[in-house]
Amino acid sequence: MRLSMDLELQDVPGQLLLSLEPFKKYKGNIISVVHHRDRKTPRGTVPVQIVFEIDPSNIDNVKRELQDNGIVVVRAGEDRFIEEISVLLIGHVVHTDLGDTIDRIDSTGFAEVEDLSLRMPGIEEPSSAYLRIRATGKEEIEKSLSILREVGRAKDLLVIEPIEAEKI
Amino acid sequence: MRSVRISLVGFGIVGHGVLEVVRRKRELLRRMGLDLKVVSVTDIKGTLFDEGGIDPQRLHGAKTMEGIANLEIIGKEAIQEIDSDLVVEVTPTNIVHGQPGLGHIEEALSLGKHVVTSNKGPLVVGFNHLQELAQDNGVMLKYEATVGGTMPLISLIEKNLVGNEILSIRGIFNGTCNYILTRMMEEKYTYSYALTEAQELGIAEANPAYDVDGIDTAGKVVILANSVFGMDAKYDDVSVTGIRDITPEALNLAWERGYLVKLIGEVPSLTVKPMLVPRRSPLAVGGTLNVASIETDLSGTITVTGLGAGSIETASAIVSDIVSIYTSRQIDD
């Protein structure tokens, strides 16, 4: 089960490592850690977002140990994708390994392809795909778009982005 | 009454429109204190000259100056020889070398004549050079009609939004592409079918590359970059993707999710590419319309829309430019 947690760490050396210990102990598989040193809370703590896979029965143990270590657990297990974006792909979307294209986004840990619609008018003709990507933040949306642009160049796909994407 | 002697260089669709608008609006212009007289019309076949002002009836139905011209001079020579205050340059555009318009505009400005043009090529190739030339000679170069046709964009920024910092301009600057994409969306036409329809209606050229490959839009992006953002951009600085690869299926997928696909030009990022535009966005205009959203620091975002091409529409922007030259305080004489 994939989950996410928002933590707040004291701004002293060793805290990040300390916060990861319980995940190791309860066999959690950490997918991504985003450490926002530049965005301190009014309390002077450092926000950290952790995405991980774990047996759901262990989640309470992880939370308790984190708290015992003096780490604030702000949120756990809820939907962490707060931003989303729509993108169109045109070209040989399927034959250039659509699975790989999606994986390139999903493997980031901070974004996922949540919706996919495909139109294939005929063999040899270009297909069109609509993708909705969700991510943990605006910066992560922009990073996902960069990945898609790169994939588009490599696979000769036309990537059509929404206008508001560049504003965010 | 201020009398203005105008040399018209170029006798195509826009040239005809200029003669027509000057004729139609003669009384209105006179009430504004301007007596606009087109004293010469020049194309590659020759020049028709009449010191008292050419009666448009004389040119009725004529496609070229052949058989009508009373002087053999053309091009720069005509600009030099004919005594005029202002040159309207409306010859066919070439975005690569800017000629023949570039030479015409240089000649006119060097001779101390104001220039009003709808010709993008010379401005894409040599905007900053031409502006300097105008300044050095104490005259004005006006070019509202080059971007967005009749849609007031340059003058809106220069006059009404003066004092604002312009953060970005993005919009649809090519009516042909907008028409094709609109028809593909509405009728589920393929790209090639929609293009054929546009060609039959005279909206697209026989060789559509200039429009559909985004070249025309990129030229406008260069003009905006140099004129509004003070950049020294060239055509090659623009990242350009056209609309040839768009499929009706993609447009349909976008529509179902609340989007349209439009060819969007953007400054100062210098990009031209198809983009998803929310259906409720002010940029979501259809048919041959052009639209531009100007993002400013003080006034927020302002959007203008209007017809981007057409004989009378483009001529209207040209005549507005002429009037603004003679109502501007910078010009005292």
C-alpha cells in the first residue's frame, strides 16, 4: 500500500535520518523524500514529505515511533497529490511504449498518471492520448512536464500542454 | 487643415483596402484636421502619380499598375522621386530577408518620410535598425497592422497601458490556423480536409506552410519581443511548432476535458506551439479571430480580440497609425 506522510523536523543535524529509522524498522519501502529546508514553518520546523509503501498494519507503529522521537506527524496516508495537469500526446503513442511513457512519470514518486484516454483511428495513423497527471506540488508538475517534453522529443510525439501550466 | 501626401507602395489586397478606407473616411479625417491624399501608388509594374491625390475610381477593378501607371519608376526609386510625407509599405512579406519591403522602408525613413506598414518581414529582419533609422531622421515607423491585423495591440500597450510593466503577451496571432483548428473541432474534419476548405474559402494560401507551420505567428512574436520587450530577437530565436500533426481525435479528447487546442504565440518566452486552452478562457476564440492576453504588473491581464486579416480590417489599422502620427505630440511640424 502506497502512503504519504507530512512531517515536521527540528532544524538540527541528524533529524532527517532519525525520521527514516521507523520506516526501516517496520519494513517500509521509501519511494521519495522531499525535504523543504527553504520553507520553514512558523514554528521553525522543516517540513518533509515522505512517500512510501508499507503493510497498513504497521502504519500506526511508524507514527508512534516518529512521535516518540520528537517528530511531528502533520498528516499521514491521505491523498498527497494536490496539483494536476492535463496533457495531450499525438503520434505513435502506443508503439513507442506507452507503458514506458507512463512509468517515466510514475517512477518519480512525486507524480502519477491518473487518467489516460486513447484514440487510435487506424493502424499506421497517429494516435492521440489524453493524460491527467497529479503531483505533490507545482514544482513537481513542472518537473513532470519536463520529463514528458523529453520523452516527446525522444519518441517523436507532439506534447500539447495547457496554457496555465506555464503560469504556475 | 494638415495635408498629408501619401505614397502607397504595394497594390495587393491591403493596398486596395487602404485606398478604400481613405476614400470612405475622408470626411471624418477632415473633421479631425487631416487631409489624407494618396499621391502615388506603386507596384512592380510601375507608378501612378497624381499630385492632387489619386481618385480611387481610376483604379477600380485593377489588379496591378499595368496599363494604369504613368511613371516607369518602381520601388526605392519611386519612394525617392515622389514628393510625399509618408509611405505606406504593403508589399508581399518575406520573413527571411525582408525584401523588398526592408529596402523600401529604409529608403523612406532615410529621406525623412514617416512609414506605416503591415509588412512583417522587414520588422522581423531589422526592427531595431529601422527604429534607429526613424529616430535619427526625426520620423516615425508605425506597424500596428503587422500583429493581429485590426486588433489594437501595439497602440494599446504604448498608449493605454503606458506605465505598466508588460510581463507577458500570449495569444492567437494567425486566423488561418485558428479557422482550421476550429473546423477540425466542430466538424471532426481531418487536418487536410479542414485545410482544403480554408483554401477554397480563400482563408488559407495555396502554399499554406507560412501559416500552418507557425512561421507567420513566429514573425509576430519577434515583432512583439523587439517592440514591446526591447529585445533583439530574430526569427531563429523562436521555438516553433505548427499545427500539421494535430488530429481531430486529440481535439475531441481535449474538448471532453474542457479544453480547446489553439496555436499560441508567447513573448518573452519566444515560443509558438499548439496548447490546451480552457474552453472558458478569454483566449478560446474561434473562427478566424485573433486574440491576445497582455499580462501587466498594474492592470492585471487584459485581453483583446479581433479580426487578424482582411483588406479593410488591415487598412483600418494602417489608417489609425497614420492618424496617430499626426496627432502625436512628438511630431511638431
